Amino acid sequence: MRIILLLLSCFLYAALTAQNLKSGGVLKPVQANMDIRHYTVALEVDPVKKTINGYTEIDLNLLKPSADLLFDLWHGLTISKVWVNGKEASFVHNQQDLVSMTFSQPLPAGKQVVKIAYGGTPAVSSRPPWVGGFQWETDRNGNPWVSITCQGEGAKIYFPCKDHPSDEPNEGADMILTIPKGLVATAPGLLQKVTTKGSKSIYHWKTNYTISNYCILFNIGKYKLAKRMFTTVNGNKVPMEYYVLEENVNQAEKLLDLFEQSTRIHEKYFGEYPWVKERIAACETPHLGMEHQTNIAYGNKYRYEKMGGKDFDWLLHHEYGHEWWANKVTNRDWAHMWIQEGICTFGDAMATRELAGEEAYLKRMQQTGRGTQNRYPVVRGEEVDSDSAYIGDIYGKGAFFMHTLRYIMGDDIFFPTLKKLATDPQYTYDNTVVTADVEKLFSGAYGNSLQPVFHLFLYTIDKLEIHVKQTGDDKYLVRLLNMDMPLPVDIITDQGKKRLLVDKKGISVSSKTALQIDPSMFYLKKVIME
């Protein structure tokens, strides 16, 4: 009986503390009225008890007067007090992970400061980084090693926030972390100071840049700092840092070499490193990796591969690419998550192109195309939550779609347009984007609407249908069945490969041999022979 009761209590505890959380979705009207400006997250972290305790201060602007405020915080943490503009306020923290405050008199439009004191035992990730939560690990020497991931769940798993991708704190965030002396805490931005009080060390990190809430987090470990200066493509000098476990310090310089290699590739295609006023940095983590702004998580265990005869770390390159695609260019609705994941994955293919050549790039994209599942559209409506948006094709099919655009537009138009998306203020930092913004930019550069292409490949699971009908001994009619615009198509005839413009009406092609359509695979297609 005791065993049964113990098991039941364990199951009950797991049910009460489990996180089945999503980020984004339909924005609640009360939160739509709140413009988040800044977060200060101040926590004492106890790796032995596996607890956090402290406060979060939220600076926000109300767009119009309101008698209500609404924040997100996982219900497994306990709020002790709330202050609004310096005065203690009543609140309700419910099982739906919402913290609400209602006032007898509406708060005026303009600046408000909300401070929430809270703490407890945060939930542990069951499969980091794909399932968010804390990791309370130890390194090989038995030192505490703490990490957090929360891309899908949102930062509400451990601090109160407005958990929606459309609203980032425009004035950045401060993190003040109290940890056991002898350990190191890393977080976004620049380290302001470290102070010691008895057996505790207090690390104060600060970023002044706009930042997604799932990037406002920390890592703790027995770290050593490896550092060098890096000169960007625009001539700015930026610290390049790697917080490496003390036990792996001999790996640090090689990783910084690969960091530099990846930076050169990303800057060539996407423009200067986005956070030049702060730093380029990575931190060793017990999970595989994540794109945490100015402090990317790295856990690939230095398993390098050869790319064109050079050492290459795919994980480092991919997570680093998110500094451009996710952190600088940010989708304001998870429905359009392909923008950050797909274009970042295309950036991985650009590394293949740079290090191993065009043919290696083409083979990679062919493999990517063949790996496309096409079970669901890449864009599945609007105001979609993170769970609904996160499917495998946002990576591979998103990257292949960029490959298709490159072919349609040609390199002279495509690559400058891609760089404009990554560098123009109307698409970056404070200005979030959706697919329509990307389509409008690329259509404008192309000189004709690409909307039919965007629609077919992103909003449906259909492939481009190319119909080939033999009309004579050496004559063929080639036409598009489901695309109402002319597209270039490579066709191999007895005279070799030709790039021809094909539309719904079709074009006549002469060949004494059977035609081969799109042999290098620039399209996800279905060829119908008649």
C-alpha cells in the first residue's frame, strides 16, 4: 500500500508540475494593449535545492487606459507579492498560467512599472532543447551545470512576461543572478559587474537590444572564458567569447576559429553581425544547442566534420545563423516560423557552397528536397501557436523554397534581396515580419509578383505540376498545370540542357530524345508524361 501511495503521489506531483505550454497564438486584447519595453529578471539560483527565487520587473507602455494587466507565468511557481508603480497590488495567478490584475480605476495610457516577486521549483525539461525547461546537471568533475531552454514554451516557464512573439522588449533586458561562489553565470548582452557576498556571487548582465523573451535566460557552470577580438565585414571590432567548461578549456581556441569561419560566411550573405555593440558569444551547455541572442548555446561536444577539406561544426553554424534569422529578423506570429528556421537552414547550405563548392551545395539541396515530408503546409493559417507551427518542413522545405527563389530570380537579384531582408530596418530589430512582407520584398526586386510561388510552396502541400505531351516524332508540349505565371525550367534535350520559360499555355520543345525536366531539382515537382 505504501508503494502504491508513493507512486500515486509521484504521478500527482508530475501532473501538477508538468509543462504542456505553448507560446503565441491569438493575442489577448488586454495584452495587445501592452507594449513591453524592458525586463529585469533578478533571481537567486540554488543548484542543490533546484530552486529559483527573486523578482521580475516589467517596464511597459499602455497604448490606452486600462483597468487590467495580464501576464504569463507557469502556475507551478508561486507569486508572493506584486507591485504596480511602486504600490502593492492584488493579483490572481491561475492554473492556466495567467497572472491578472484588476484596478478600481483604470491605469492611464503610458509608462507602467510592474514588479512581481516569486519563486519555487521550475519544471525540468524531459527532452532539451526540444522540450523546454531547466536542466540541473553536473560536469565530469561534479560541478553544478545549469541550463534553460524555452523556445516553444516561452519564457513564462520561469519569469512573468507577455509571452507572444509580436512584442519584444524594445529597450532590452537586465539579468541579475545570484549563484554559489566559484561558479559563473552567463546571459545576454554584456557583463556589467560581478560582486561577492559571503558564499554567493552576483552576476549582472545587460542587453540594450530588442530581444525575444525565449532568449532572456542564463547558463551556470564552472566556466572559463576564452576571448579574442573580431573585426566585422564593416570594420567594427567586437569581442568574440566562448564560455567553456573548465574541463574542456583545451577545445576553446579551435571553436573560436570555427566561430570566425562561420561569421565570415554569414556576413557575406546576410550582412554584418547584428549585435556589434555587445558581443559574439557562445556558451557550452548540456543540451545540443539553441539560438540565445549574443550567447548561443553550444552542446555539440566538438564533433567536427570535414567540409571541403576544412573542419566545420554544423551545430555552431546553425545556431549562430539565428543571430540573423530569429533574433534580428523575427516573425511576429509563429505561423511564419519558416522565415527564421528555413532561411537559417538555407544559411547552412551557404556554408556548404562556400566551403565545398556549388556542386556540393546542389547535392545538399537535392537531399533536402527529397527529405521534404509535405504532410502539412509550412504556413498553417494566422495567429498560430508554437506547437502548431513547429513541424519539420519549416526547416527543410523552408530552405528549399529559398533555393527555388534563387533559381527563379537569378543570383544577381536573389542574393542582394536576401541581404536586404537581413539588413533593412523595416524588417529587422524592432520591426517584426510575416510571410507577406517577405513576398512583397522579393516580388518588388523580381519585377513581377511571386505570390503564386509563395502560395503554392508555403501555403499548400502541392508540388509544381509540369505536364509533358509528345505532339510529334520529335516534338513535345511542356506546360505548367497549377501555376498561373511563367517560370524558368531546365530541360535536357538531345541538344543539351536549356533553361526555358514555361507557363500554362505551354511551349514547344524539339528533341530526338526523351525530355528530362528540372534535372538538378530546383523545384518540388510532379512531372506528368503523356
